[in-house]
Amino acid sequence: MRTKLLLLLTLAYVSVSYSQDKTNSFTLDEAVSFALKNNYSAINAERDIIDAQKQKWETIAGGLPQISGAISYQNQLKQPVSLIPGEFAGGEAGTFIPIVFGQAQTASATATLSQQIFDGSYIVGVQASKVFLSYSANNKEKTRLEVRKAVTQAYGNVLLANESVSIFEKNKNTLEKNLEETTKIYENGLADEESVEQLQITLSSIDHQLKNAVRLKDITLQMLNLVMGIAIDAPTKLEDNLDALTQKQIKLDLLESNLTIENNVDYKLATNLNEQRFYEHKLAKSKALPTLNAFVNYGTTGYADDFNFLQSDQQWFDSSILGFDLNIPIFSSLKRSASTQRAKIALEKAKTQLKEAEQQIRLQLENAKSDYILAIDQYQTAKDNLGLAERIEKKNQIKYFEGLATSFELRQAQTQLYTTQQEYLQSMIEVINKKTELEIILNAES
């Protein structure tokens, strides 16, 4: 038995270890799809939908029949004494006789059925609960779009970090060879010490940037895991290549897409606010209406000097009541009027905010299109500039080792190349991110 138990524990440990060591592999589209199911905010947004559904039923159930029960037990440890005139019992006039009424112990059980017949606030509440459910659904959609944007940015940052490490390593290897050759030339008296020092400065700077890029590589991967809903230390592999992904994100026909304002999630949320203020105004007005409720109850009560209520011969006395409660608001010193006016002001403000939201969204669309065009142009320019900078740096290397260029001129060419390399990488990230921002405003899928 003990051997079997140890075997099961060993298998369980191996299974858990395997699942932890398993590498997750994603393209960008797969990463977004995975995150929409596993991101922490997305999970809670789904729970908000369920919560809104329960809240809607909670509101509806408030106007349906309600049944409540009550059980009461009292033991008068010292019963109250009442005085009756003495002549009632044959005594002298002006005297009083103490007497105790009833029995010391009382038990009762009551069940009450209540039903709301009319309440204006209930009707408004049921209507408003539908708006809250719509708001929760739109908020879930907003969360999904934010998750999609966050995953795209995090995925791009990981690719950027990986490419930066590769470029810095390549640059470092080139510089180390240059420094080694220049040092030999200097030792042979064919170069000055400044040439060696210039290369040492450049190499030191690149080495520092490489170490920082390696650290960022780990951090960006952890950030991607977090956004996707994976343990931050879980191994994750990215299938997409930065350059290929950038080419895929260039879709000029997206610029011709028309905006359907009703599909924009921010417009939907602004509409929800407008509807909410409408029902708040309606609720304020409903408080001037009367409310009518009905109830019927049935109860039974028993009396005894000792606790005999559980015995079969205990005598019980039944009672039942049917009743109605009508509450009519008459005068509130204009309190209800002020509340209604405030609700109306809030409604008018919401209408104005809805108009403003529409104009802001249209402006955001134009800005997003402009930013997307600029990102594509900058990418093409950066790509061309990178080719030029590589050729310039290569020519200066040849000139330097042929004695036709100084170490300062070589360093300038190298610095220009390194700057252009980073601009090129950043331009690719901008294309990816700006396309995503434009799609979110249009509420269009990739």
C-alpha cells in the first residue's frame, strides 16, 4: 500500500513538473485569443456579466410574492401585577386587589405572505436593470479590446527586445574584431592610441546597452505572460518575426473603412450613461406616486405555566389577518421636486456628453488614421536609412583600416548606424501598435 502511494505521489510530481516546464508557443493572433480567455481582467469582466444578471433578477424578485416566517417564545420570569377595585371581589370600596393575568410562558408561530401591488420605483428599477446588464456587456467588450491592445503591445515589446539583443550582440562582435585589429596595428606603431581609445569607448557603450537589453528581454516576456494570464516565470515562445509581423500589419485599405459610430464601444458606454440618467429621472418622478402593498398572515399561539409546547395536549389558538398598505406622498416641502429637477439636469448633461463623445470618437479616428499613415511612412524611411547607414559604416571601416579615415569618423558612422537600427526597430513597433489602435476605434477585427 505504501509503495502504491509513493508511486502515485511520484507520478503527480512528474506531471506537475512537466506542465510547469512545458513551453507555451504563440503567434500574435493566438496570444490574443488565449488572453481573451485567461487574462485576469477578462475573467472578471465575464463574472460582471453574471453578477448583472443576478442583480436584474434580484430587482425583479422584489416585486414578486414574498413569504416570511417567525417563531417567538417568551417566559415572563416575573409576571406583571394589575390592581382591580376591591368591591369587584366583595371587598371594601377604595381598596385594591393585586391580580396576575395570563400564563407565564407564551409561544407563537406566524407565516406572512406579502405582495407588492403597485410601486412606481419598482417598475423603473426593472427597466433600469436591463440598462445595467447592457452596460456590463459593453464593459466586457471594452475590457476585451483593452486586453487585445495590451497583448499586442506586450508581444511587440518582446520581439523588439529579442531583436535588440541580436543587433547589440552583432555590433559587439564587430567592434571587438575592430578593436583587436586596431590594437595590433597600434602595437606595431602604425596607429595612434586615440584610435584604440575611441573603439574602447564605443565598445563599452554597446556592451552596456546589450546588458540592459538582455534584462529587458526577460522583463518584457514576463509582462506578456502577465497580460495573457500565465505565470510570469512560465517559458513562452513567440512564433512571429518582427519584420514579417510588421509587413502583415500594413493594410492601407483599413484607412478607407467607414466608422459606424454605434459599434464604437466608448459610444456604447456613453449611451448607457444617457439611459441610466433617463431612468434616474424617471425614478425621481415616480416617488410622487402612491404605493400599494397587500399582505395576509396566519399564526398560532400557545400559553402555559411550564414549557409544555411540544406536548400533544398543548392547546393552540389560531389567528389570521388580511390587510393592505397604501402610502400616499402628500407634501415634502419641495424635496421631491428638487430631487426630480436635479435628475433632469443630470439627464441633460448626459445628453451633452453623448454628443461630445461622438465628436471625440470621430476626431480620434482621424488622429488614428494619421498616426497609422505616419507610422508606415516612418517604417519605410527607417528601413531605407538603415541600408544607407550600414553602407556608410562599412565604407568607413574600409577607409579606416586603409588609413583614409580617422577613428573619430569611424565612430560617427558606427553611432549613426546604431541609432538608425533602433529607429528601425521602433518604427516596426509603431506600425503594429497604431494599426491596433485604429482597429479598436473602428471595432474591426484583424
